Amino acid sequence: MANALPASVRAALWSYDPERLDLEQHAERIITNVLNLGTYDALQWLFKVYPRERIAAAVRNPRPGEWNKRSLNYWSLVFDVEPKLAKRF
């Protein structure tokens, strides 16, 4: 599967083994990391691979503790969605 991930995307997923990532099974992980850490090239790839609705869903339902607050705020404005933030105790 790593062949499907360009170097710019792999850089955003630096803490994961790209050989073990599946575009469908790990879509939320890939989308989250690219939106948080990706370069322009990585973002271009992301928007070609995943439909806008799938990317927006990852912003609407952010993984707790994995988003940079500024990135989440920015992408929620871009996609016009309100993130459903999990409350921490």
C-alpha cells in the first residue's frame, strides 16, 4: 500500500508504517494527519483520493486529542462544519 502514498503524504504520517496503511481502512488516520501536517502536495493528493464528504466527516467528528486546534478550526471553516468535540473528564 505504501506505493499508493506519495512521499509528501508519508511525511505527514511519519509515526506510522506506510507499508501497513490501507487507504480505506485507515482513511480517518490519513485524512487527519494530512489536514494537520500535510504540505500542499499532500493536500492535493488527499482531495484526489477521498471525496469531499469523507474529508468533511473527519473534520466533523475529530479524533480526540489528535487535532491541532488551529487546523481543526481552519478546516471546519473550509468545510462549513461544526466539529463534535468529545468532552474530557
